[in-house]
Amino acid sequence: MKVKRLLSYIVGIAVVSVWMLAMPLNAQTPTDRSQLGSWWSERAPGARAYTNEAKKLPLISVKGNQFVDPEGNHIMFRGLSIADPDRVASLGHWGKELFIKCKEMGANVVRLPIHPAAWRGRTPAAYLELVDQAVDWCTELDMYIMLDWHSIGNLMTGVFENPMYDTSLQETYNFWRTMSRHYAGHNTVAFWELFNEPTSYRGQLGPVIWNEWKQINENLISLIRANNPQALCLVAGFEWAFDLTPVREAPINATNIGYVVHPYSNMRPQPWEPRWDYEFGTVADTYPVIATEFGGTVEGEPDTYGPTVFRYLESKGISWVVWCYDPDWRPSLLRDWDYTLTPSGEYAKKVMTGEVKP
């Protein structure tokens, strides 16, 4: 009996030992934190301001309904939107050459559409490295940068057009907190486009009213300005950034801001100009408006979309950025990564360089 008890005891000790070895480290040694993450020493990405050549380009601000330099001279911005930097880098085409080609197109501003999925996937710290490079290249080439939180959907309900745009109010606030700290005082980062295209998608993404959207943007502006008082923030209208009519009665309660419109041809039937006047043209008589996205602009008869939209924007003093300087994201300005231009790209270059007057 004693031998059996002894054998049972030894077996029991062995079983307990094997079980303890199989346990997770923190379960084995609840007070030993030497191999755990040091969460208490982590810092938010972008906390250190990026100051390389921060004051080389003149600071852009708002005066009346215009964007101006420090001497008060009106600056008309004509530029290009590239594809998401994460995607361009993933395909192996991220480099200074891309921005040199933008400069050759006649651009004085480059828009960086940063998708929430890419921001999370690359991680904010790694993504900032791409943007730092873009800032350096644009500074060297005397071009400004527009940062764009590229989501499409309804921040009030948290429902978005597709997964690449999925975000939240918290993530949106934290994105702009990161950007405003990191690029505080850097003149090259001239425009802060708070949200690409707010929309309820004809009710499919849930309801939202202008006063709710207005409050979100005012909160974002306040958060950004706490870190970067000089930031020139851009606020998009409803209906995929097309409808700015609510601004006439309830403008954003902040100074040094502009309003965003995306006047694609399919947003309204012809004739376009009367609709543009109603939706955003009258707002541009009082406030600075910038068309940060539109495309499919080919050269043709005067009443075709390309000449019409360029002529309208120029006549109203509305700055503009064409979508998209990429061979895959449509409407495309490029055929390939040899920078062969599509007909739309050729026409946009002629307008930007002044070769033609639309």
C-alpha cells in the first residue's frame, strides 16, 4: 500500500509539473513582468513635429473667399490627386520621380488620399514615414501638400460605403491629432481635408443632418488647431462632397477654412452650370471653395464636360485638384507607370501649364 501511495504521489507531481510548463508565462509567474510589453512607456505616433525645411514655402491662409500668401496675394491652386501612398509604395512606384512628374504636369499642390484601412494596415508610425518623404519631395519641388482622410460614408452612424473606408469618430479624431502634432508649423502641408466624401448614400448609410456634420467638423478643427493653429482646414459638403447649400445658412463656426466640392459630371444632368451655381457656386462668392476631386476631363467641344468644368472653376476663382494621377484608379490621368498620359491627363496638363484656356 505504501508503495502504491508513493507511486501515486510521484505521478501527481509529474502531472502538475507538465501542466505548469504548458501554462502561459504570465499564468506561471503572475508577478514577473520582465518579458511583457512596456505599455506604460509607449507614445502616440507623430508626437515629434517634423520640421525639415518647414518654412521654405510661404504659409497659405484664407482672406475673404481666396487662398493667399503672407503678402495677401491670391494663390490659385491647380493640382493632382495621386493614389493612396500605401498602395503606390506597395506596388513599388513610391519615389521622388512621381512628384517630379506631378510638377511637370504643372501642379502646385498634390493631394494624398489616406484611406483608414491603409492607415491601420501599415500602422500610423510607418505611414508617417511615407508622408514625411512626400513632404520633403514637395518642399524641394515647391509644391504644397493636401492631407485627405479618404473615407466615404456617414460618421454619425459609423456606416461606410465599403471596408476600405471603415473608420469611426474616435479614429478620425486620433488621425487628425497625430497629423496636427507631427506637421505643426510645416508650411508645405497647406491643406487639411477633414473627410473625403460624407454621404448617407440616399439613406442606405443612415441619417445625418447638417448641424451634426457641422459640429463634428468644428470639433475636428478645434482639435487640430490645439496643436497647429495655422492649419487651413477643408470641410466637405453632403452628397459625396457635392452639396454645399447648407453653408449659406449655417457656415462652419471657424476662421481660416475652405469648403470642398467634387463636381463630377455624373452628379447632375446637363446643363451643369446652373446646378453648380446653386450647389456650390454661390458659396464660392463668399467663402474659399476648392474642388479637391473630379475627373474624366477630356478635350473636346466647348460644351463637353472637360472644358466646361475647367472654365467654370477658373471663372469663379475656385482652386482645383484632378483625380487621379495613377494608371489604375479611375478616372485615370495615366495609362501606365511610364507616365503615359490618357486623353484626360493630356488635357489636364494643358490647362495646368496654361497651354490652353478652357
